[in-house]
Amino acid sequence: MPAKKPTKTSGIKDLVIRVCVGTGGLAAGSQEVIDEFGRQLKSYGIKADILKKCVNKTGCRGFCAKDVLVDVILNGKSETYQLITPENVARIVEEHILKGEPVKEWLVGPEYHAFHDKQTKILLKECGHIDPEDINAYINIGGYEAVRKIFPLETFEVIEEVRASGLRGRGGAGFLTGLKWDLCSKAEGKPKYIICNADEGDPGAFMDRSVIEGNPHSVIEGMIIGGYAIGANYGYVYIRAEYPLAIHRLKIAIADARKKGFIGKNILKSGFDFDIKIKEGAGAFICGEETALIASIEGKRGMPKAKPPFPAYKGLWGKPTVINNVETLANLPSIITKGAKWFASIGTEKSKGTKVFALTGKIKNTGLIEVPMGISLKEIIYDIGGGCERNRKFKAVQTGGPSGGCIPASHIDMPVDYESLMGAGSMMGSGGMVVMDDTTCMVDMAKFFLTFTQNESCGKCTPCRIGTKRMLEILTRITEGKGKEGDIELLLELGNDIKLSSLCGLGMSAPNPVLSTIKFFRDEYEAHIKEGVCPATVCKALRRYTVSAELCKMCGKCFKACPSAAVTWEKKQPAVIDKTKCIKCGACYEACPFSAIL
Amino acid sequence: MNLNVDETIGHIKEAISVSEKNRGVLIYTLQRVQQEMNYLPDHAMKMISEKLGIPLSDVYSTASFYKQFYFTPRGKKIVKVCTGTACHVRGASKVMEKLESEFDIKEGKTTPDLSMTLETVGCIGCCGLAPVATVNEYIVGEIDSAKIEEIIEAIKAE
């Protein structure tokens, strides 16, 4: 492109353009947007060497529904654009950057602010604001200060600080981090190990990936703190191979930290040696379980062992080992620099701090959120999430992934903390939060999760291997309209037995999705079995579509959506579905904005 | 293949025994061999077994446990349909059905001409863009009927 006539660029003293390049952003085309900014700015004679500084790649800021998000910070004033494509870039450069007039109609709307207002950001504070591939960006915001702060302290003082903060494991079970460290630090045996569990396998969860992609140094700093506290000189990050970008950024971060002397021999002349190695997983959900993860690092089949002995006493290669989740570790630098009191002031009596959730499913504002413990489900779903898509009726929210359960709309005022969720038959889990509306069938949902756990069951213990298989067969039968009287009772009995007798956390929690949906949505199971009807019209074998002439607004969307020409419609006439042509795909049902298809 | 066990295992080499080291690099070695050869042929498995001094049955036992490893050749294009929770509620099964019928293969299988392998993935972590599928490194989000054609073209493209 020939250089355009130089416009007045003298007014641009300080220009930063931030583009979201998390996995979500990249999939939405952020690289193309960055390239286009590069081309446009160059054509106006803003030199290429400035560009590198200007276009600042940031990690995930969580609002994936509106990707690609772009911040233009001109002379200290920041504006955020949403849903940006390369075609939009020219106008932004011309009107905003050169003339100082932001393109109003592309700026983020009130939902962007609503999405952020109720959140409390500790972990995600810097995600989306600093360059994750530049260690200096992290150091400039006070990074690695915590490491400097701990070295003059005795190890027990560090452990005491973490214990006083009330931090609990963010991987799901919620064990007190300080206590875990204390046990391991007192355990006999050398060397000791600290492992960062980044084997985020829950379908519908991507918190750990985003934290690593957005701020990898916070995780590394957390590992150094943990390593120092328990007396471990070696750390491992066990990470899913499905997260190539996170692995890439982590590798850069570890190399940079080593260059700066935060990792290696005699860190900051403290006499403490610490090194970190990345270990890529090989595709097994069960490896998120501590003992299975250890077996996998040792090069064995990733099968869990009976506990005790706990890894804190006998872990990796038989030595004392602490395994902490990504989010747990990333909390540590702030706890050390700001103090346990500060951290303990956030949250509820027993659940301290914040929790990151991946808010997904049938909700308007999907994305990554960080909220203080104890916030109500209602605030998350309506204030932050903006309610269900197309204003459908909110039915339930699933937390804790395949180990958790469904919480119905009637419990929407419930606070989100470890105990409350457990009490409702679900669990905190790693933080997936999948919202369901009236078009989601709860039996199908339970079947989905059980299919997953059944698939991922390692096969070592019988209750999990065979029990989940039998449960899945019963659920499949129900969704196919072949359910029998007594099936619900059988599911309950099997589920409770599996929970009691399985070896590891996977089996102990696998029946939760089924048990919790029976508890709250038993009528749906009964409708499938007794009446042969799927109330949400999801189960294919049970579907019969008809148009309600009363509700139909004659828009014709169902007619256009139908792939088998089964819908007849003319303008100003309600649509009609020909049952002989209908293939029960549900396209019309989903296309209808008025819920007129029953 | 050159394999330096000490270098691969890293700093930890000071702390563990030779057999622990050899065992510790097994999964990494399998990953690297598969990266080079696209799957794990018999002769490669034997070579790994000999090099690391781990019985062949044991090498197979470990490799077959993990979903990432394959013992038959794979297609040039690896198509993964995400079936994570968010993608599931937003219609991942329809994406799968469409691809299965278009290429006349079942999930988990490879076309006879080795042009593509169709499989599912637990979650690739961009639930905000559900439903999602990947064609090799290329991610397609918010798949609707128009985007599915785009995927089919991308698979067919050389």
C-alpha cells in the first residue's frame, strides 16, 4: 500500500492498542485485526518500530461473547471497542486515532460495564492488560515482589500467612492450602516436589487456560512461593496438551524467569534453588486426580491410588509432594504482597477470596468472570451474565462439571461458596458454570455428563467402571422412550452405591449430575418414562413438533430454518409442520423467537 | 531418533534413579515419536522399549491408556468437534452428524484415503464461541449452517 499523505500525527503522543488474543479472541480473528492495525498505521506514516510497542497483545479479559475486543488508549484516554473485524479498523484509525473522535456505535455498550461491575478481580486483574509474553510487564506491576518478600521469612511464617488467608484449593475439593503445605513441609523425605495441576479437563471450563495465557508469571511466582514454603526444589506444571497457546506462553515465561534469576540456583542470593519443568498431558481426564497425575508424570498409566498415603507424605517418586491448582497458585503473589488479612476480608466466613468461573451455555454474556465468594447465583446469572439468551426462561445452572450437579431456578438466591454448593448436591469444582434454559432437557444433560465420566473412567475399580456403565444404559433407555417403572429408583440406588464404594474422586462424584437432576427435576424423568414425552423436546425419539397458532407471529423463521421442507408457511399465515416430512432435527424450534413451536 | 534421557528429564535428573528417569521420559518419547510419524507403529514401539529398557508390554500398556496415542495411521486433516458442555448445549451433536454424513465416516475413524480423521475433543476452552470445531490448528467458532460448509471446504482443500 502506498503511503498516504501524512496526516497530522503530531497529536498522537501516547498510543496503545490492545487486542484480545486469548484462544477465544484468536478464533474470532484477532490476529487479522492486529495485522490490519499494523497496515493502517503504517500507511499513515506512523513508523513500524512504534507499532510493536503500540499493538500490545493481551490475554483473555473474559468477555468472549463480544470478541474481538480492542482498546484504543490515546494520550491516556481509553476506549473499548467490541465485535471488531479487520474491516472496522480503517475507520477507527481515521476517526479515532487521527481525529480524536471515537467511533461511537462500535464502542462497548452497557452490558460490557454490567459484565464487569459486579466482579472482583484479583487473578484476572492483569489478564488482558499486560503482555503475557513480556516478563518486564509483569515486573512493572509489582510482579515477583512476593518472591523477594518471602526469602527473609522462615518457611513456617510463609505457611502461616497462607493458612491465615483462608485460601482453599481451587481445583474442586476446597482443601485448605496452608494446611496441605504444613503437612508436606513436616513430612520426612527429600527431595520434595510441588506440582501445578493445569490438567483442566472439565468440559465447559477454561479458567486455568485463561490465567496461564493471560498472566503466566503469576502461576510461576505462586509455585516459587509454594516451593520455598514446603522446601521443594523441583516443580512440575502438568498441563493439557490441548492448550498449545498456554504451553507456549508458559515456556516463554519460565525461560524469562530463569534469565532474570527468579528460577534456578540460589534465587536472588537467598540460597534457595528452584526449577520448573513443563509436563504435557496425553489426554486422560482422570489425570486431574492427584495420584493419577503423579503416576502420569512417572510415566505410568494414569490410574489413581487409594489414599492414604496422601501425596503430601508419599507422592511423586515416593517423596512428599504438594499439588496445587493453577488458580490456587496464582492467588499466592497477591496474598503475600497484600497480606492474609486483606485476602480474608473478601468472601464468606469459610470461603475466602474470589473464584473464577467460566460462564457458558445458554446465557447472553458468555465468558470468564471472577467474583467474590458468597455472591448469589442470581447476581452472576442476571447482573453479570445478562440472563438467558433470547430471554428464554432460566431453568438451572450446572456447576462443578461432570462431578457437580444442577442447581434449579428455585435456588437462585443461594450464595456461591464451597459449603452451599455442596449442600445443594453440587460442588464448586474447578469453576465451570453452564446455564440452561427451558430448551435444555435435564435427563439428556445428566446423560451427557455420565457419558463423559463413563468414557474417562480409568477402569481400575469396579463400582466406577461397571456402575457408571449400567447407569448410562438406564439413562439412554429413558431418553429413547424405553424407560421402565422403577428406573429412577434403580438410578438412585446405583448412584449412591457408586459414590460410597469408588476409589477416587472421579467415581465418588460421577453420579452427582444424575442424582441432583433427579432431586430437582424428577418430573422430567417421570415425563420421559410414564408419558413418553421430553418436556424440553430435546430427546429425538420423543419429539413431536407442532406450531401453536395462538403464539405464532407468522415471521417465517421456522420455514427458513427447516432443512427438510416440512414447514409450510406464507406471509400473514401461521406455520404448519408436516409430520410425515419432519426429521425431528429441532431447527424450527430453536429458530422460533416466540416459543410458538411446542 | 536421538533421545537424551538426562536432557529430557531436566534438572530432576540429580534426584532420581536411572530406571525412574527412563520411565519418566516414556510419555514424552511416545509424544515425540508420534509427532514425527503421525502414529505409533510396531517397530517404533519396539525401539522405544529397547532404548528405555522397559518391557514392550509395559510400553503398550502405558500408551494405550492415553487417548492421545494412536496405533493406526491418521488422516492428513484432523477434525475435532468439541463436545464440551457449552458446545453440547449449543448443538455440537448436529455438527458431528453433519460431518459424519458428509464424509461417510463415523466418529473416531479415518477416511480410507487417509485424507481426514474425525474425532471429538472434551473441551478446547473457548466455550464462549460454542459450538466449536478445529481442523488441524485452525479453530472455527459459533458454527451455524453457513460455517459448517466453511469447515467442509477447509477439510476438502489441499
